[in-house]
Amino acid sequence: MKKNMLLLGASCMMLGLCAPKATIHADSVNHLKSERQTIQNESKSLKGKIDSKRSVESQNKKEQSKLNTRVSSITSEVDQLTASINEQEQQINKKIEVIAELESEIQHLNRVIAGRKEKLVEQARALQIDGANMKYIEYLMSSENLSDLISRSQLVAQLVHSNRQALEQQKIDQANLQSKQDKQEQEKDELAQIKAKNEADQQTLIQNREKLNQEIEKLMNESAIAQSEREKLELKQRELNDKADLLSKQIAEEEAAQKAAEAARLQREKEAAAQAAQAAQNQASAYAAPVAQNQRPSSSGLIYPAQGVLTSPFGYRIHPITGASDFHLGIDLAGGGPIIAAQSGTVTAATFNPSYGNMIIIDHGNGLSTLYAHLQPGLFVSVGQSVAQGQQIGIMGTTGDSTGVHLHFEVRVNGSQVDPLGYL
């Protein structure tokens, strides 16, 4: 038993079980992931703001498109107003020419009327045909002969006729003068109206252009502000994404380092377990001889529960199914045939367990109990039954987690497994 304990201690030292395992702390990775998540959340928040700014820019583009349509419309109106103004300028120039011509004609008529008036006045003064003046008669009576009288009569008749024509023409010219003066005033009024309309159209054009310029300037300012803010947000978002990418790289490197460390640790444990298993196997070879059924109890009062070869001792080993390092809680006896009670006692369990298969537990009193696993179906005892030492309780099998026919045998003291070889 002392030799067994020394071997178990050696196995423990080879596996590093007597010292704490090297633990890979994930705090740094969790911290990096938390920081990355914070940055990603902030980046998502910025994306919403960027989308909002883009929406403003898109709306402004639509408004600009509408303004462009209005620009086209106003441009057409400008062209029409320009053509109208040009036409009005032509009309103004024509009116000015007409007014100038009328002014020239009026001045000419004024001169003609004035000259004629002066001449008539002079003739009237000279002849004084008006009133009781008799100079025309005296002029006729002073004729020297008939022929002279006739000549003088014709001259007086012509003079009177001429004066009458002059007076009639004077009336016609004065009427014509009044007409031209009226026409001139009419032309001036029309000219004033054209000029007023021209000025109003020009003012309308100026106002439309000013209003359009103000709207365009407002949209351009809003778009510039939105674009500037969006670019700042996008820059910040790129910086956050770069930080997130860097953190992802650091996380990947850290996780890779941890995986490598864990793999190295598992490899060391596997190698240590293999060494421990080899040492245990070397120990088991000393007990590999067939176990006789009729035997004397050990100093602990137990006998071997079956005939067979000890194939797996108590302690660390490579699990035959999982291939991982595993602590074996009992011993395995390979062979076949009957399973007997290692000591007398009372059956406390006789059932099936997914891992142990068909199993039996016997309570021997004083905190000592034994377990028999992987038995064939059809157990020979039941719960509550008393059994004697050496009494058959079942047949060796391979039920549960098993790779072949064998008996898994455990010794428990106060519920804790101990090395059965120390009690056999």
C-alpha cells in the first residue's frame, strides 16, 4: 500500500496536479471586446446622424432641382421682358421721333401763322377796310380813265380776295396747329405710360432675380453646412471604424495567443498523463497475474471481487473513450465470469447508470462501501438485500461507457473514492 501511495504521488507530480494550473485570463480580451462594442455603438449612432445629413442634402438637391426649373421659367420671363423692354424702347424712340417731328411742325406753323398775322395786320392798317375808312373808294375814284378804273378795281378785288384766303388759311393753320399740339400731348402721355411700364417690368425682373438669388443662396448655405457636418461625422466614423478594426485585430491576436497557450497546456497535461499512465501501467504489471477466487481477506478485510487482469489502476490516465486526461476513480479488472462481494454488507444500489452501466453498491458499515460497474444485465441481488463476503452478485460485462468486458471496482470511505489496491 505504501508503494502504491508513492507511485500515486509521483504521478501527481508528473501531471502538475500538486501545484495550481496556469490560468489564461480572458480579462484583457473581454476589456477589448467591451471597448470595441462601445466604439461600434457610437459608430452606429453616427451613422444615424450621417443619414440625417444626407437626407437634408438630398432634400436640398430636390429643392435645387425645383429652383433650376424656376430659373428656366424666370429665364424665359427675362427673355420675354427683355424683348418687351426692347420693343418698348423702340416705341419710345419712335414716340420721341414723332414728338420731335410734331414739335418741328408746330414751330413751323407758329412761324407761318405769326408771319401771316403780321402781314394781315399791316395790310389792315394800310387800307383800313374795317369801319368807315374809304381809302379803297378813294383809290378807285382817283382813276384817270376807265381803263385805269378797271385795273384798279381788279387790283382791289384781288387784294380783298387774297386777304380773305389768307384769313381762311390762317384759320386752317391754327386748327392744324391745335391738332398737332393735341397729338403731341397724346404722344407725350403715351410715352410716359410706356416708360412707366418699362420701369415696372424692369423692377419686376430685378425683384424676381433677387428673390431667386436669395433662395439659391439659402439652399447653398444649408447644403454647405449639411455637407460640412456630414463630412466631419464621416471622418469621425472612419476613425471609430479604424479603432474597432484595430481592436478586432488585437482581440484576434490575444485569442490566438490564448488558444496557443491552452493548446500547449493541454499538450503538457496529455504528455504528463501519458507518463503517469505509463508509470501506473508499470505498477499494474506487478499485479497482472490472474486473481484467484478463493483468497484470504486483506488487512482491511476485503477480497478481490473477480478474477482477471488489472488493466487500469486508480489515478490519472488517458481516458480510453475521450482520449483526454482523466482521473480514474477505481481499478479495472479485465477478464470474465462471476462478480463476488468484496466483503459482507447490505446492497444500497442495484441499477443501471449511463456511465457505470449495470452497477451494484454494497454498504459494509463504518463508512466503507464498494461499487461494482459494467455488469451484465440480470443482477443477482437487489436493494436492501444482505450479502456475504464472496457471494456472487453478478457477471462481468461491458454495459455503460465501456470498451470491453471488465469490472470497474471502487472503494469508498465516507463517500469519497480511494485506491482499492490499498484495501485488497
